[in-house]
Amino acid sequence: MSSRRPSSSDVFRFYERTELAGEFAAVPTFSGDVPGDGQRWSTWTAVTPTERGPKPYPSWVVTSASAFDTELGIVKTGKEADLFLIERAVPGDPGQSSILAAKRYRDAETSDFHRSTRYSEGRRMRNTRDTRAVARGSAYGQSVSSTRWAYAEFEALCTLYSLGVPVPYPVQIHGTEILMEFIGHGMVAAPRLSQVRSSAHEMRALFEQVVTIMGSLASAGLAHGDLSAYNLLVKDGRVVMIDLPQVVEVVSNPSGMDFLHRDCVNVCEWFTRQRVTCDAEDLFGNLVARMF
Ligand SMILES: Nc1ncnc2c1ncn2[C@@H]1O[C@H](COP(=O)(O)OP(=O)(O)OP(=O)(O)O)[C@@H](O)[C@H]1O
Ligand SMILES: [Mg+2]
């Protein structure tokens, strides 16, 4: 692994953002020895080991201090966070380059979504000053709140990845920004399950994968809490679960069973519309049985 800083002779790619949803144009350009417009030094060295994903790091994770992060464009604006595409690469070293998804939580003022406190019942906050600030809704409290949801999602990604559940590999968290594996081909994001139309046989196979994923969470005492065909991606016929800040511990959260039940209903209603025979109550019963 190279530890040198980039030199003025380095040449590397820069992708210009276009207004076309999900499409980015590759524009070769030159850069000096400092990050240019739309670039920064890799933030890998700015975070602590606990703010990095589970070891062993996958081989594609770029850990060099001389890497640049280059903004490639926005993938999607969500209710409370925006998803951007970045390239983390060591200039001039094609072996050290990866495309990452950067999920950036907005502060409560610019978010049009206020997550119900029902999700965090049973969870503890780091200190009482933070608890009081969040309750008051002060500016500091709002920033604690978005950081807290970002950390909750990062922790859920780490836990589930370590359990072998198909979720994007969490590379790191830095404040309100999570960098994770980009699920897609090149720079094109994988479709959400809600966009997938397939044969009856393939739909059944997708349903079974979703049931397996929900079963893995249930065995660990967890439920997604906001599961739907919008929070499942399909890449090469494989389902990947995303959007995890509200993952709940079913038993310790007073509304845990309700969240699990709603996940079952959302999933089964969608698959029923795709003509897959399934029953939300059966699924719910099977998942609850796995918890005890
Ligand atoms: N790791 C990823 N790889 C590829 N695409 C992703 C990834 N994570 C998220 N996306 C895309 O970005 C969208 C928004 O992500 P996510 O659901 O995590 O955020 P959100 O703020 O909850 O958005 P929403 O309000 O739409 O639910 C997803 O629907 C998906 O299309
Ligand atoms: Mg979502």
C-alpha cells in the first residue's frame, strides 16, 4: 500500500455531476497535489477504529492516507438523508479505487421527516445533556439527533453485516455521513425491489430471500422497523437490505412487536400484489417463534 501524498504529476478521473437522475458523465481532468473542486482528502484517517466497519476490511476498501474522495453526484434525496456517490482513490494507482455510497443525514431543520421516538424507546443515549437537548429541540439537540440516527444506522449495518445478513458493507461513519458499499453496477444503483418485475418463479425466489433476511434479524431479536419494497435492493437476483437507522430490539422496545408485524404486512402485501402466495400472520408467527 502506498502512503505517499499525490504529486502534481498525478492524473486521475473526475466525474462531473449531471442533472440526469442516476447518470454521471466521466470528464477526465488534471489535479495538483491538493484536492480540487468537489474533492477532499480521504476521511478514513479522520475517524477512529470504532468508526470503521468490521474487520477484516474487504480488499476493495481504500485505507491509504494519500487517497482523495471525489464527489460524483447525487443518487437520491430522501426524507431525512441524501445519498451521494463518491470515488475514494489514490491518484495514479488504479489498484486503489472504489465507488462508495455516502449517506448524509440532514439536521432536523432541513429534514422533512421526524422519526418517531417509539423507535428509540429502550435505547440509551450517551449522556443526560444530550437527552435534555434532544427533548428541548435546541439547535444542539437537532444536531445530536441526526448524528444519533447516523450512528444507529452505522451500528445496525455493522451488526447485521457481521451476522452475514446481506447489507451494504459499512466502511466508516464521520459525524452525520456514513460511507458504505455502493450496491450497483459501475455508477448505476441497483433497482429497489419496488421497481422489479419478474416471472412468478423469480418473484417467489425474491420473497424467500426476504423471509430468510427477516429470519436472521428475528434470530438476533431484531426487526428492521421500516421494511418495504423501497428499502430492499436487488442486484443480480440477490436481495440487499438498506435504510437501517430504526432497527429495533423487538423485546426491549415496547412497540417492537408492532414494528415486526408491520414489516410482515408491508412485505406480504407487496408480494401478494406480485401474485406470490404468502400470509403476513404466518410470517409474523414464524419470526416470533425464532426469538424465543
Ligand atoms: N448502499 C447503497 N447502494 C446503492 N443505492 C443505495 C444505497 N443506499 C441507498 N441507496 C439508494 O438511495 C435511496 C435512499 O436511501 P435510504 O432509503 O437509505 O435513505 P432514506 O433517507 O431513508 O430515503 P427514503 O426517504 O427514500 O426512504 C434508496 O432507496 C436506494 O435507491
Ligand atoms: Mg429508504
